[in-house]
Amino acid sequence: MNGNTLELRDLTKRFGGVTAIDNLSLTVEPGQVTALIGPNGAGKTTAINLVTGFLAANQGDILFDGARINDLPMHERAAAGIARTYQTPQIAPGLSVLENVMLGAHKDGRFRLLDGLMRPGLLMQEQIRLRQLAEAALELVQVEQKFYLRQGADMAYGIQRAIELARLIVQKAGFLLLDEPAAGLNHSETAHVAAFVRARADEGRAVLLVEHDMDMVMQVSDRIAVLNFGRLIAQGTPDEIRSNPSVIEAYLGVDDEDEDTTA
Ligand SMILES: Nc1ncnc2c1ncn2[C@@H]1O[C@H](COP(=O)(O)OP(=O)(O)OP(=O)(O)O)[C@@H](O)[C@H]1O
Ligand SMILES: [Mg+2]
């Protein structure tokens, strides 16, 4: 898997009077986990939305393997290998766990359907291939087989999060944007997610990890970038970030669960 380098240059996104991303420059390299951390509302999800093309930047450049992709529609960015997970798991109602994972391959479904109309046997073969791919992906994220045909929407939260990760595998994306993949998970589930994230980078993919779980971030990341009010206030190795005074002041010093200052 070559390439998959993302470069953000002086990127800015405003929502009315709010500057959600403020002149952000950041490089995300293949083979590495780059964490993007910062307080609630710092602009982390907005940064992901700019890279996927869900939102358009007001200023700046988004370069993927050196090519400017600002003007590419979402499906073309997906086809180029950029994939994401959502802060809240996106589970399609009425579909099984397996079908929910198969949805990950949706990006080229149009061509498959056309092929299938010409040659129905091909569609069947494709479906079988896709199903096998989805089963392998579910095995990779350690979802038990007994759940594959159950309704995705009825599954425990940890399994819904695992479905999100399995979709990335089915999409065969080289660039992964993960929006708080461990949020709401217990210790052992979080450890699985951490191992998954590290393994994807080790096989040569690029990973941008947005996550509030600092133990996990410090453990899996090669580099960490810190956002505060949309601005990059620091970047460096986990050790550098841990001891950076402005990061401690803006983020690490404050316990997320404990921000109530109304007393
Ligand atoms: N679609 C939108 N319309 C208007 N304002 C928005 C929109 N999306 C985000 N914002 C604002 O932009 C800022 C950044 O939000 P964003 O969701 O990117 O933060 P975040 O770092 O992901 O926070 P969290 O850790 O809570 O998920 C916030 O002030 C938010 O209210
Ligand atoms: Mg967010």
C-alpha cells in the first residue's frame, strides 16, 4: 500500500461566527497513527468532515498524495481510499450485522449493479465475495459468528462500534479517519480497538485517530496533534505532548468528566 499521505495546509472552516478549524496545517503519514486530540468543540470532527468532503473548507488546501482534493466530491475521495468511522455508530435499521458491514463496500455498488444487470451470475459472485470479505472483517474485529445474522440495531454498543471498524476493512481504504472509536467502551474492548488501530498502521495504512481516551492515545500513537478552538497548539511524540505545558493547560490538566465549573 503506497502513498496515503495527507497534508492539510492552512485549512480554515467557519460556521457563521465560529471558526471551527483555524489555519490548520498538519501532515498524516502512512504507516503511522497520528492522533488528533483536544477539548470538546475543538474542531476534531470538523477536521474529519473536511477531509472526507462532507464539509467544504473556507480556505486552505487538502492534499492527498500530493494532489489537491478540495474540489473532489465525497464518493471520489472514498474511491481514492479515504474512509471514516463515526463518533456515533451508524447502524442501518432493518439490516443484519453482516449486511451492515457489507454496506461499507457501497462506494462501488453502482458499477456492480450495472455489471449484474448484464450478467446476473456476476452479481451473485460479487455478493458471495463481498459476504466473505465482511465475515473476515467481523472476525478481525472479534465479533462472534452467532451475531452475524442478528439485527445490527439490536446489538450492544461495543458490537456496533466493531461494525464501524469492520466496514473500514471491507472498503479496503488506505487512509483511515477514526472519530472516537473507543468512546463508551470498556477496558478490554478499548484494548481491542487499540490493537486494531495499531495493526492497520503497521500494515502501511495511514490512521488519523480522534480520541479522548488518553491512555489509548499515548499507547498507540506515533505522533499527536493538539487542537484548541480550531487551532493547532502543539504536535509531537506522545512523550513531548505529555509534558507540553500549553497542552496540559488546554486539555490534559482538565478531566473530561469533571469540567463542571458552575459550583
Ligand atoms: N454543522 C455545524 N454547524 C455549526 N456549527 C458547527 C457544526 N459542526 C460543528 N460546529 C461547531 O464547530 C466547533 C467544532 O465542533 P466539532 O464537532 O468539530 O468539535 P470536536 O472537537 O469534534 O468536539 P467533540 O470532542 O465534542 O466531539 C464547535 O463549536 C461546534 O459547535
Ligand atoms: Mg467530535
